[in-house]
Amino acid sequence: MNKTKTMHLIYTAITETKGGRKNGFARSADGVLDVRLSDPNSDRIGTNPEQLMAAAWSASFASSVANVARETGVSLSTQVRIHAEVDLSSDECETLLGVRLAIYLPGLERDVAWRLIEDSRRICPFFRATQGNIEVVFEIV
């Protein structure tokens, strides 16, 4: 017997970007996000897609870790804290992204923390969406 899952839409983020990474602006439909975009190597004040991705990745993964901890009965002594770094690299042929996440889980045994991270990788939408497409490095600190 073939069972298919029915997905239910939880949320749709809507943004509009004018321009691009060097001199653009991005704004969400509800106005909560309203940012100036800039190239990290310019004097223009603003954020860039890599900073936005680092914030989004770390927020999503932190939520996944907290959810897995709750579901498996692991008690977290503090909120999950993640230091995220997103690299933009290029050569003559292509441009690639890489992600490094340093995860702070104070008070947990290292093997318990690694189990949480492994299980979180299975449910984190950002990890699943990019799995096999970009290099992701996890570190427990």
C-alpha cells in the first residue's frame, strides 16, 4: 500500500528586491524586513545575501535543535546559540557558498550534543534544501 504525505503550507515569505547585491534594497510585503543591500567590499552601508543567509540558517537550525531536544527529552540549560559563517567563494568558472555553524550547547555531554545536531540535520529546512549543494561544517563549542 502506497502512502503519500500531504504537505500543509505553514508560511510564505514575500519580499521584493530592487537592484542587486551592490546597490539594491529588499523589503518584505509586511514591511518588517526593510534593508539596504551592499557589496561587502564597498563603502555603501548595507547588508548582503550572505549575512541574510547566515541569520536565516542559524535561526532555522537553532529551532530544529530545540525541537529535537524537546521531542527526545533532552534538557537544554539555555537557548541554543549558533555562530554562523557563510562563505562566498569563486574561481574562474563558478561561485559557491559554504556554511560553518559553531553550536553552543552548554551543559550537554558531547555525544548527546552530536546526536541532537545529527537529528536536527534531518529536519532543518535549510539543511535539507541545500544538502549536497553546498559544504556545511558543524562544530560544537
